[in-house]
Amino acid sequence: MVVGNRNLLLSFLFFLQLYAFAQQQITLPDVVILGDSIKSAPQYSGTTAQPVQLLHMELEIFPRWENHSVEGKAHVYAKPTFNPIDTLELNAQKFDLHKVAVVVGGSKENAAYTYNQQILKIALPKTYTKEDVVHVYIDYTANPDSIKNSGGTAVTDDKGFYFIDDTEEFEKHFWTQGETESNSAWFPTIDKPNQRFTHKIGITLDTAWKSLSNGELEFRTLNNDGTKTDYWVMDQPHAPYLVMVAGGNFDTIGSRWKNIPLHYYVEPKWAHMAPEFFKHTPEMLTFFSTTLGVDYPWQKYDQIVVRDYVSGAMENTTASVFAESMYKNYRSLADGTKESTIAHEIMHQWFGDYVTCKTWGDATLNEGFASFAEYMWEAYKYGTDEGELFLQTELKGYLRTYRNKGPLPLIRNEYESPDHMFDGYSYNKGGLTLYMLKTIVGDDAFYASLKKYLTTNAYSAVEIYDLRKAFEETTGQDLRWFFNQWFLQPGHPNLKVKTGFDRDKGVATLRVEQVQNTNEQPIFTLPVAVDVYTQLGVKRHFITITKQKQNFEFPVLSQPYLTKFDAQNYLIAEVEIEQTDANWLSQLGKSKSAVDRGLAIDYLIKNSNKNLLSTVAGIAMDDKFWNNQIKGLQTAELWDDVGKKKLKSTVKGLLNSTNNRVRAKAISVWANVYKEKDTKLYKENLDFISTQVNKAAFDALAFSDAKSALKIAQDSLQSENTAWLNMSASVIAQEGSIAEIEAAAELIKTKSVSLRFRFYIDLVNSLDRSVDVGKKCADILTIAAIEDENNGIRYYIPKLMAEKQAIMDEELKIITPAQAKINKEMIDYIKQKITQLESKK
């Protein structure tokens, strides 16, 4: 692929982000003009007052498919917290109310009420004190489809209850999503995270279907109309947003962990794969229970995969929901499971469900721990290097959020919407902050503190001070400085670090300067380890940075090879290191940390001359860690002829790598850089158990033997394997005849939105193959831009075509006369098609 097409793909991904954003209701804040307007600010959102405590709910629901409504009959039990009440307020979104009553002595007495489609205020027949239990009954119909979408980035919709209709790929089913405050779209409650209650839910559905909810299935009744009602009992209190129900034609695969029942709910055609999807669940439960010192706290654990989910996954108590991306065949599973997501949701059963954030401003007390669990699992299961790479990736994710949102504290009581709390702060920075805390206090003290935090605050809502108290009582340390700095203050340090050697004094030198904007962020206190590498070995020193500029000296008997700042790689910081190329080479050659070696590779590749580039690439490809090998392979297009010749045997060796990512990249380099028409090799790798290796081999085969690749693509167009179908369509777009492209286009029309998008990208990239093929691709794209049912496809195709036209125009300066002739004719034709599309608006 030429650089222009690569840029086109990046543009498309950017367009997709814009499209996703454009689907949300957008309200622009007031603009400040000449001081006359007042800029809108996030509202203070402290802990929700709790004049009433929920106790218990008994609910029966009847999903009605014909109008996507939910008929419900709810008994709600509550009591005043302290002050007497004569009115009970409940959240209830878009209900049709049929009966509202107060139950007294077993009798339902109609109650006066007011209702504004959001809040139901029920007048009580007397004043209730904290010694009394209020019992109300509500007969209603919920209309979740009528709720105006105001979802965020983590959860993209907030209807609460979702009816998923039949398609060619799957049967209809339903599921719920309560976080943050959406469960009140299908049952009346006090929809705040600092409430807790038990419940019993009866779900009426087709007798052939399976249902799922929190807790245990207590009993089932068969009804005269061909339906059944499953009664699920949750006898341990939890927050309203964690309540869930689901139902459909699912297969269930049962297992056990200790005395805890485990079930995996999947579509029947995926039942044989379910044990593979969730195979690490028992080991994760053992690992987290043992490490935390608190056994899994609930009566069972179920995991269900649903379609068209509005998030990646959700940690409903005892019943986590996962998006359809969980469905993978063996080849896709070989490239990576959803282990980190599964670990994330399991950890939530302790942090989020057992102990819940008091307000959404404290969301990192849920999400930070769940993100930290992903690191825990990676390091435990796959080793230190994988754990450190995960942390580095999390840091990059946090920094992207920081650049977008600016410096914000982890705990924030001012936000426009609770959904805005689910970002790279609460997740990424939250988990990284816990890793820093673990490094500072030590592993034993860290997990002992977490055990105290969990046991002290079981079944309750917490805030950051509860976590600090647990750590201080366990360790005996004053940790106010850490919690204030990392949880309550904004931002992170931006450090300039310079290392050196003073021969006369016999010391390694280190200069650290904090260069962050101190008008917005504090000067940080940073305890860090520094490793000094000399001929005598490695000596670790511990220093504490407390000032904007500080100098440190470390006695040495010889000139150090390397002075490694933050030797534990634990700081949440942007760090610019000034050291010699010799120091960087020592870091590459001597560090035991794969991440440190990777940082050295990054620096040397960016700053080295071409002669050194191939040397660094060779060292990187010989590294024992896969990610560093890929760093070396990624530089292949920059190697000169001498470098290519020198490194050819190294690349050839990586063609047999057991790491799928490395093997796939090596195949791409072998075909695209070395131009090896190794048809036999590429065909052999089409049978390799890895989708990404197959994709690389397919692309390489199209270069090596287009006829064979096209034949395989044609034979695979009817494949039920989405990845193979995508690869086949791509090859046909790149290499196929007009008739073959037309046939593929007709087939792709019937496939998923994502498959159609990808195929149309391939057609855009093929606009300059030849005039005849280019015009046919443009015709197909134009029809899709007019007729496709998806708004995004219709919106973006003309933009992608215009982007390709601009690239082709720019290439006129550097391409051959023959290709320039094609480009000129196609540029005019693309302009005509774009004009045609504009006239259709």
C-alpha cells in the first residue's frame, strides 16, 4: 500500500469518529464574547442526598415485542433514613402508569401522585418515620424506545432496556444496560449508586427461551399462554444500576468454581466455542480471590454475549454482559482473546459491585480497580514484560485523554453528565495510580490494605477517603500527600531529565526539572528509583523529587554505561530523557526490561542515521520480546540496500515466529520490502491458525500470484467467516476484473455495515488501478452513497472519494507518465461522481 492510501485509511478512521460523535445530541455551551456572556460550567455533582433508603423490590416484567415496551408490576419497599417523610420519590422514565398504590396491611390503597415522565412523587397516607417501612405498588408500561439518547463514550445509549430484532445472523433477544442511571427506564427505583437493595424479579418469556438476571433462579412457572415466568432472587444488596435481565434463544454451558455455579450464555451456533471464550474465568476467580484475600462475594457468576450492545461489557452483579466482539473462531482466538475484558468485569464484582462508588465523581474507585485488574492478570499470566507493556499502553491512552480534556483530577465533583466520568482518567489514570501506590507501599501492604478496604466497606458506597483510611490504618503511613496529589489534584508531571558523569568527583549525575504548567498543575512529590549501570553491575538508588529543579549525584568507581531514571517504570509522567547515544545503546543492550529496551529502540530509530538504523533494527528483531521485534520490522521500508541485504536472514527467521503478530509483519516485509514472490510460503500461511497471519499471507499472495489469490478469494466469498470474507473482498477489489468486482459488490451489499465500509474503502483505494476498473469502482461507490441504508456509509463515501482524488492529484508530480494518464482521467471522473452525489442531497 502506498503512503497515500495509508493516509486515506487514517482519514476514514477519523471520519468514523466524527460520525459516531455526530449521532449524539449536541448542545454547545454559551460562547464567551467580550465578557458579556457567561461561559457555562459543569455543575457540582456531590453525593446524592439519601432521605430514603431502598430495601427490597419485587418485580414482574412482561417484554412486549410488538411495540418494544415492558409491562411491569413493581412492589418497592423503602424506609426513611432519619427524618420523617410523607412523600416517596422514585425515578421512572417514560412510563405509562396504570395504578399507583400504597400497600397497607396487605391492601393496595390508590395513592395520589404527580409524574413528569422522570420523577414519580407518591403521596403517602401518613407520615413515615425511620422505624417504618414504606411499601408501594406500581403497575406500569415502560417505553424505552421513546427515551432520547444522551449516552456517552463508554456507554453509547441510555434506553435501559433493549429489544434486538431478528436478522440473518442472529435471533431476536433482549437485554438491559443500567449504568449510569438507565435502569429507571424499565423499573421504578431511586437510580443512584449510593442506594442498595435486594430484589426478586419474575421474567415472562417464551418457553423455549433462557432468561438471566442477578442472583439465583429460584423457581419457574409455566403459563397457559405458552409462556413461562422465571423468578430470580437476589438476596444480597447491591446498587440499582447493577440490576439486569436478559432473555432469548441462548445455549448455556455450565461449570463450577469451588461451590459457585458458573454459566456462559451464547447463541447456539457459538455454544461449542463458549468454553474457549471464557476458559480463564475459574482461574481468574481463584487468582483475584487469593490475591485480594477476599473470596468472590456472590452466590453465582454468569457471563452472557449479546448483539448490538451499547458498550464493551458490563459488570452487573453476578451476571456480566459482553458485546458480540466476544464471538471469535479458533483463528481469531489465536490472535488474542478478550481476557483483559473478562478480567476487568470479574474484578468489578469486588470493586464496583461489592463496594460501590458513592457518586459518579468517584467512578475511578470502580473503573480504576477494574483497569488495574487487567494489568494484574497480564503480569500474572504472561509475565512482567507483558504487564509493563500493558501499563505503557494505558499511559498513552491516558495522555490522549489529557490532551483532549486538559488537566483534571481523578476524583471530580463537577461534570456535565455522569457518562463523562467514564474516560481515560477514571480507567487508565485510575489503574496507573493504583500501580504507583502499590510500588510505593509494597505488594504485601498494598493487598493487605485492599482486603481491609473491601471487608470494612462491604455492601456499602465509598469515596476516596475510605480508600486512604484503609491504607493508612494498614500501613501506619500518612498517605495524604499521595492521595491529594494523584486523586484530588489535576494533571501529571512533565519531566526533563538529563544524565551525565563527573569524572573529577567520581559521580553519576542526574538533573530533573518539572516543566508542566504550574498555574494548572502542582509541583509533584515523586519518590523514584534510579539504576546506575557500571562495570561492577547495577546499583539502585532511591530519591525523592520535591522541587521544580533538582540535581542528584551517585558515587561510582567508573564511568556509568547508563543512569536509568524511574527504574521501576511506574510514574504517570511525560519524560524527556537527555543522554548520549552510547547510553541509549546500553539501555537497549543491557536492560532486563522489555519496555526500557523498546524505549531505546524508539529513540534510536527516530534519531539515528541510516547506517545505524539497520543495526538498531537488527538488534530489535533479535530481541526476545515480540513487541520489540515488531518495532524493528516496522522500519523495513527505511532500510537502504546494504541494510536490506544485512537483515534479510533475520527477517526470514521471523517468518516462522510463533508470535502471530511478528509472523504476520514479517510476511508483509518479505513481500512488500523484499518483493519475494514466495507463493509456496504465502499459501502455507493461509492455513496457519491466525487471522492476522492469514491476512498478511493473502495480501502477499495477491502480489506474488494474483491469479491464485483471486481464485481463493472467489471460493471464499461465500464463507461464513467474516474475516475471510473481508480478506477475499479486499483481494477482489485490488486484483479482480470488473465482473468479479461487480459480483463481490452485490454480495457485500447484504453483509454487515462494517464489512460494507471496509469493502468500499478497498474500492476507493482501487480508483487508480486502471481507467476501466476505476470507473466501475466509482460507479459502485456512487450507487452505495445514494442507496445504502446506513447514514454513515452514505455520508462518508463522497468524502473518501474526494480524499482519494486529492491524493491522486498530488501524486501527478511523482508518478510515471502512464499512471499519470490514468490519474488525470480518473480525477475528472471522480469529480463528476461527487457532483452527482451533491445534486442528490
